[in-house]
Amino acid sequence: MGKGGNQGEGAAEREVSVPTFSWEEIQKHNLRTDRWLVIDRKVYNITKWSIQHPGGQRVIGHYAGEDATDAFRAFHPDLEFVGKFLKPLLIGELAPEEPSQDHGKNSKITEDFRALRKTAEDMNLFKTNHVFFLLLLAHIIALESIAWFTVFYFGNGWIPTLITAFVLATSQAQAGWLQHDYGHLSVYRKPKWNHLVHKFVIGHLKGASANWWNHRHFQHHAKPNIFHKDPDVNMLHVFVLGEWQPIEDLAWAVSYYIRFFITYIPFYGILGALLFLNFIRFLESHWFVWVTQMNHIVMEIDQEAYRDWFSSQLTATCNVEQSFFNDWFSGHLNFQIEHHLFPTMPRHNLHKIAPLVKSLCAKHGIEYQEKPLLRALLDIIRSLKKSGKLWLDAYLHK
């Protein structure tokens, strides 16, 4: 007889037939060839499915042996759709006496964070303003047009060339922030539309691979600043190779280079256009690295500490103060904390949830770091200087 009273013999048999597992047993299944994880107290065997996982087997594998509830909700905007893929993988549930959180994670913080997410949903903060993203795309195309017109009208002298290079570097940086939005499925309700536009923006407008970006970036979000899990601190795999990478990804990237050289070879010749492209990449790379690293490299970088989702993101990320320029310059990555907590939230809504995140941090005594842009950039230098000193002490000043 179950807790609900006499529901009939068939009901009792169904209750008994559901296998239950302890955290001690689940945590044993965290190997590449044997992976279990928990979502909403249900236990799933993802060993074979992880190979087919659209986000890559590494990102889902990083939660093997753990509770993946909050990560699952963070990465998937359509829970009903992806839930269909989970059903065949279900093997049981957590034993009733087991806590919902593994490794002694703070259940109260987790409960409060999930309430915060529900508040964000009730406030429609996951709803997209499509005009906002159309204007972003329009201003990138406008910058590309201004760059071409500058050389066309003023010629290929040093001054027009430098102006054009800076304009194109700006368009490339802004395209980088825009592809990030589509890559996180934060624009359209249907993932397939996000994926399609993502391939266009990162491929045709930037000449990079959408699959390569997905392979690395979602791992970063799943376990930020964790050695052996976050590729941004491991410096792994410059290229993603193998049969699984679609050929269309390469075609999108090639289309960028075809367009670029057709546009600028008439002005600079083949060698000149190649040098021009590398100079643009040089300028843009500085913009990209300084913005992306001001939120992470200055924070804790360590081994896996098995924190709850909220605490792990706050430990690895910090914010830069809001202003119109800072928002535009960083693609709203100045709200890195909120973006990491809610990666599918459209960036134009991140500032709306920020006060609530601050309040939750204050409630639980978690530091919420927010700083001016200049200080954030200087902190990168201080962090690198500190790392260099530690390296010298460890290897040279023994």
C-alpha cells in the first residue's frame, strides 16, 4: 500500500517497480563510458545519448554523477520539447531519504534561485524584443557598407584604409556579440531559427564555425573557470574536427572570405586584401579578449568545488557598470552574472533581473561584484601580473 492509501494492486506494483538510487551510487557513474545524472530527482543514464547531444557530449558529461536540474533549465528554453528526449533515458529516481542536491550543495540557495527564475518568467523577461535584434543586425550591415564606401570614395590611401579597418573591426566585434545571442537560443522561441541565424551571423558575417563555438562555449557556461571542464581556462582544441561537424558550417565560413576578398581585392590586390584582413582581425581580437576576460580571468579559477548553480556562477563571474556605451561596447556582457545565471534570457532584459540577483546575493552573503569599465580592464593586468608572479615563484624562485 502506497502513501496515498489503497489505490489498487496495479498502482502498488507500479510504485514498487520504480528503482531508487542513493547519491553514493549515482556519483560512481561519472565516467566517459558510464554516465548518469539527475534532473528533478529523476535519474537518467545518458551514456549513449551524450554522443548525440546537440550541445556536444562534453557539456552534458560535465554533470555526470551530479544534479543537473538548474543547468538543464538554463540551457533549454523549450523544456517540454527536450523533455521528450529524456523519457527513454529514465532509469529511476532518487531514494526518498536522499536530498535533492549532491555533494552537500546549499539547498536553500537552490530553492531561492529557482523561485527567482520563476519570477523572471512571470515578468516575461525571457520574451524577446525582435526590433532590438533587427536594429543590431542593421547597424552591423550599415558599418560594413560605410567601410566599403570609405575606400570606394576616398581611395586606398593610408588614412581611408585605417578608418575602414577600424570600422570593419567594430562591425566584427558587434557581429561577435550578436552571434552570441543566437547561439544561446535567446532570440527566437524555436531553436531551429536561432541555429539558422547563428550560422549566418557567425559564419557569413564573421567567417567562424557555429559548431566550434557551441562545442566550447556551452562547456564554459556549464562549469565556468573550472580546470579540465571549462575550455576557456584549459585552452583546448582550437579547431573542432571530425565527421560530426556538418559541411554546411564550413560553407558558411567560406562565404565570408569569398565576400570579403571579392569586395576588397579590387582596391588592394590579393596580398593587400589578405594583409588588410589580418589587420582587422588584430584590432578586433583585442576588443574581444579584453571584454570577455574582464568578467572571468579576474575571478576564482580552480578545480571542481561542486557548488550549486547560483554560487558557481557568482564565483566565476563579475559585472561592469551599466551605461549605453558599456552595453553596446560589450554586447551586454557587462551583465555577465545575469547572463551566466540565465543564458537564454535576451540581453536587453538582463538589467531588469539584476536588482533581484543582487538581493538574493545579499540574502545569502554572496559577493556580487560590479565595477567601472576602466577598473575591470585594469584588473585583467593585475590578475595576469599575479599569475606571472606565482609562476615565477613556483618554477624559477625555488
